[in-house]
Amino acid sequence: MSQDKIALYEFMPYGAPELLEAAKRHMSRALGVSIAGLAVLLVLLFGVSYYLAHQPHETSNFVVPYRELAAPPPLTDAPPPPKVAVTAPVAPPAAAVPVPVPDAEAPQEQKIASQSELSNAPSTGTEATGDNIVVAPPSEDELPKFGEYVYVEELPEAVTRVPPQYPDIAREAGVDGTVQVQALVGKDGHVKDVRVMKSIPMLDAAATSAVKQWVFKPALSNNKPVAVWVAVPVKFSLH
């Protein structure tokens, strides 16, 4: 390479100077256009706001003619207010003064007979002797009614249990279960009456017939036999 060409390359600037100059011009032009557009937009916004703020607003007014207005009620014709009744002052209650009662007017003390006196009383019914009131015990042959409470210290115990006879019609129909009955056990331990409480129609008659043949150790009250109702379940099983 000749010396002239080497010297020419040494004095030429590095890069593309034409493109750098064009980029500066385009950048300046774009910046100016953006600023101008923003200014125009701000002016338009302020102009629209000012226009809308000074526009007249329509308002609706209702005018009521004078002839349609009712006159207020007169004050002179108003009824008088009700009178309030004033109660008279009530005197404070006075303290009660105790009045002594003579001893002759007080009721006489009554003496209630003991259990041993009741059991040894010969007569029946209620008898008053002096200051003593004697209540006769119930009759020996008297039986408690169904559902009547009887105080006992020992309940009856079954001594002889007669099994029920299974009815053929119930066996063929496959009917089984437990019939609940109430038995009235007398003082002698024999069953005086039977009531069915939980019924199985095909088995009720066999259950009551069997229970009537049972023999019990009677219930005891004050170490004496008494009649009492007792629950007896009678079970029928096919197996």
C-alpha cells in the first residue's frame, strides 16, 4: 500500500458520521413533535372542562297553586286535653298489733296411734277414744284394686311355675313372643286375678290360663302376708 493511502485512512473519522448526524436530527425532530402534541392535548382538556363548567343546568321546579293548599285547622276548635285525675294521698300502713289468744281457744293436741296399736285394734273403721284416733287396718278379705299401690317389704316369689300350652294355631302360624301379664297374688300365695298388659292375641288365653295355676310365696309387709299385684312375663318360643 502506498504512503498516500495510509495517510488518508489515518485522517478519516471512525464509524459512520453520516448516520450519527442523521440520528441527532431525527431525535430532535421527534422530541419537538411530542412536546407540541402534549401541549395541544392539554389545551383541549382545559377547553372542554371550561366549556362543561359554564353550561347552564336544567332544574325542575314544581309550583303548587294557592287554591290547592288546605287551610290549617283552627286552634280554637281543638278539643281540650283530658284531665288527669289526682289521687288523694294515702296514709302509710300502720304496723299490726299482735293480739294474744286465750289458751282455751287453742285446738287440743291429738295423739296418733302407733303401728302396733293399729294392728291390735279389735274394731273396724275409724274410732275416736278420748284423745286417741285409731285407724283400723284393712279387712283380711279385702284385695287391692288393679293399679293400687301396696307397700311391701318382700315381693312375691314364684314357687310353682306351670308352663303354658302352646296353641296349635299359633304354632302353625309361626307366632311367638312374650305376653306380659299382671297377677294378683293373695295372702295364701295363689293367683286371684290376671290382667294382660302386653298382648299377643293368639297367645293371651294360654298365658293367663298358665299364670292362674302358679303358686307364689306371698308378699310380706310388717312380717305379715299381704295381697299385691306383680308383673309376670310368659314367654312362647318355637325353637
